[in-house]
Amino acid sequence: MIKVLIVDNELLAGVRIERMLKDMQGIIFIGQATSGEKAVAMIAAQSPDIVLMKKVMPDMDRIAFPEIFNRAADSPLVVFCPILNQTEAPRQRDDLVGALLSASKVVFKERRVQSGGKRSHLYSYSYQGVDVIPIEQIRLLKADQKYVKVFTANANFTVSETLKSLEQEFAHLFIRIHRNALVCIDAIEGIERADGRTHAIIQGIDMQPQISRRLEPKLRKLTLQL
């Protein structure tokens, strides 16, 4: 989860942003600070991950504010916004959501570094928010142009990663069956041939991805060992 604090002296900004964030996955609105002093206090008390801050505040500018709370451990990431109270305008809303998602990626990256670099989840970013996908729930990873489609037993997502990097990172969990697909080793139930092509049967999902001829012997050998 990403905790978000709003810093704006206009109360209407917080009302509109809370409404906007309410339906976004993985993002929690924790409140609004109407002054720099209140912001520092709320950061200390609630430890937000991201601060959406109005560029011009009556009692604190964009230079003094970060200098104060950056001295503390686990300081949040600050996103300066020219206007926070016009989220009903499509362009303003899109710009704000885009900035929030970009900041969320930085937060998750920092968490990964702090945990020693090992990932237990993938993250899918969209205008509906952030979907957190546990690695152990993934059944199939399929390349889709510049992205990768992630399939679980209950849903599918799109992540901004490459199939090659995921194969290298999770080689102990997934096996390549085609130039565009990786399958969870523990989810393989068998191999089926139909219409002159060979497909993998995967536990929990209806999709049966094609197995390339070059990789078929390796997969057949693996299924005999499972």
C-alpha cells in the first residue's frame, strides 16, 4: 500500500483528491495538512510514502519544507503540484495521477533495495491505481509488445518489465516454453497436442500457451519429473 498525504492550504483540494484516490487500488489517502507546520507533524505521526504538495504555501516554500522533514528517517517522496484543487478537469487529473504513479514506482523500488533486492511481488500501474501481484500466484508471463501480461488464477495484469529480465530473476520458479512466454514450473499440469501445435496445460487458468518446437523436449523432460 502507498500512503498519500496532501499539503494544501485550500481544504477543497483535499476533498477532491480524496474522492479521486478512493477508488484507486493500492493507494490510501491519509489526510490533508493545511500548513507546513501541520505537514511536518502529520509526517512524523503517520509516515506517508508520498506527499502531494502545493508549490506555493503561505508559511513554507518548496525549498524549506523538504529540508525540514528530510532530516528524519523514512522521509516521504515529495511531488510538487502547481494546482491540487482542480482534479475535476481531465488534464489536471491525468497529470496528477501520472505523477502519483511515477512516485509510487520510486517508493516500491526503494522498498526493494531496503529488503535486499529480492522481490516477492510484481506491480501493475494504471489509472485504476497499483495492483500488487504476489509472485507465488503467477501462473503465466506472456510478452505483449513493450509489456508483459501476468496471469493468475483469478485475474490478469500488465507490468512494465521485460520477459528476459523476469526469466533471469525468477529462473527457479518459471520456465520458458516459447520466445514470448514463461510458465510457473509448479503450475504445469501437462502437455497437449492439437491442430499440429503443442500447448501447455496450466493449473488455474484456461489459456493454453503454445510450446515452441525447440523448447518442447526440455518441457517434456520436466513434466516427467514433476
